[in-house]
Amino acid sequence: MTETTSSAISVLLVDDSRVSRMMIRTLLQAKRPGWTLVEASNGDEALALAAAQPFQFCTMDINMPGMLGTDAAELLLRDFPGMRLALFSANIQETQRTRAAELGAKFVAKPVSEKSITEALAFFEAAP
């Protein structure tokens, strides 16, 4: 990853579960306290937020009411090809992993934990 100030990093946290968003926020803040974290509760909200401000990284739940996270991820990555996105899901079927790989996203198994956040961070900060 190129050198950048941590305050220049913005992360979009997308999950219909308020508890999951809080856990992701808490774990990310502990590991990267200078990052700006913005929350969305569904895919449509995520797309609107991303259109209004740049995000370098995104965590996205797959199973949400309305637009599926994989569909929202596809649109985000199409419109913002520089964004690195991690798809979080308790549905660990191979089809979900394959879909994430096809999108260029990282699949991360739920539940949200220090281990899952570490996986997402490693993907976010890896050289493209």
C-alpha cells in the first residue's frame, strides 16, 4: 500500500444488523483509530453514500433486506473500481465465495470477530 495518512482513509460499513455494524466499527477503530467510518443499513443507502463521498474500503453484508450485498458490491465496484471491498456473511457456501472472487472482493465469514476484521484489513491494505 502506498503511504497515506490514516485520516485520508474512509470505510463504508454496510450491514442491516446494527449489532454487526457496531462490532465492525469497534474492532476497526481499535486497529485503525484514525480512519473515518460511515455506516449504511442497506445496499441502496450504501450506493447513495458512495456517490456523495469517496471510500477506499467497504465491508458489506451479503444477506440484507432489499438489495443483496453482492448486487450492491457489484455496483460499487463497477462505479468505484479503486475501492477494496470485503463481503461478510454467515452463509459460507462455495457459491458465495465464488461470487465474491468474481467481483474482486474478499469473502469473510461471520460472525464478526477480531479474526474476521484482521482478514478484511489484510485484504484492504494489500498492494493491488
